[in-house]
Amino acid sequence: MSAIKKIIQNESLADKAYQILKEEILNGRFQDKEALPEERLAKNLGISRTPLRDALAQLASEGLIIQQKGSPAKVAGFTRERSLEYMELRNLLEVYNIEKSIAKMDEVFFEKLDENVREQKTAIQQGTYHDFIEKDREFHLLLASVNQNKELQQLIHRINTGVNRAFIILSKTVPQSAEPAYEEHADIVSALKEKDVILAKNKMIVHMNNVEKRFLDGEEKG
């Protein structure tokens, strides 16, 4: 029998640790700039430092934590200014992505989009707004998944993760903004299904502008 690749346990442990820590960070259970000592985290997660370090490296690549040589990693802070910078970049990338990807969108892809939009609606109806924010993020990552430019996919992934965390931490309007965001997503899907690139781009621009407006409104009310 030929040799087969061994299961590397640390890979699955690292992935699980990454998922747990990411959820804790996105849900605001860690404070901005809170230190994340490896010894404490490894003990709490019940794993060794090796898979933990892999998980932390992945979180750092998404901009959720900051790693500094000689010091514990820290949760990335999201100031109002930084959040608006993320949103500006998101606007540019998302609109460009539609232009480059719309021709590759097929029925199988639209089924995935439709399912995601239905899950957004369910989260709103159930009042689980953290779930809605995750489905919101997944919606935009789905749109990026059609693009064959992997670097662009990664940029959109990172920026959407950062924008969603900023919304959770800084905006006070998530319950009020979820319904209009859902409706805007549905409008984008309709335009994409029509293969109307100009309309789809315009719908995305409207959505991005409204996201920023709702964020700023939340800041004023906060």
C-alpha cells in the first residue's frame, strides 16, 4: 500500500480555535485592544500553543487582532475613522467585483444567494441580529467567490469582517438597519439575475452609501 497523508490534528484544532476566537471578537466579548496572552487562551481553549498560534495568525491576517513581537496579541480597535476607511475601500471593491463577475453567475450561484437572503430574513424575524450580521458578511463573500482573482476575494473577506465588527461595536442601529439592508440585498440579487451590470452596480452603490449613512446615524444616536 502506498503511503497516505497523515491527519494533522493541529490543523483541525487551529481551525476550531480560530472559529471560536473569531466569534468572540466579532460579538464584542473581547474589548478593543484587549491583550490575548497565549498561555491563558491555550488553557481556556484546552489546546497547546502551536494550533493557537496558527489561529492567531489567521485572525491577524483578517485584521481582527494585532500581533506585536515580544508582546501578546491585541484585539484590533475600530475607531470611527478607521471604520469609515474600511467602508470606502469596501465600496470600491464591491462595485468593481460586480462588473468583473456578473457574467460568471449561474443558476447554482443564484440558488446560494437566494438561500442566504432567506436566512437573513429569518434572522431578522427571530431578532438574532448577530446572525444577521454574519449572513450579511456571507452575502458579500458569496458575491466575491465568483471572481477568479483570489487576492481580491481575500481583500473583500478581510474588509467585510472589519466592517461588520465595527458595526457591532460602534453602531447602535443594527436592529433598525437590518431590514433595509436585507431589502437592498434582495434588490442587488434581482439586478444580478437580470444580468444588468449597470443596475446591479447602482444597487450596490446605493447599498454601500446607505450602510455608511446608517453607521453614522448610529454614531450620532450613540
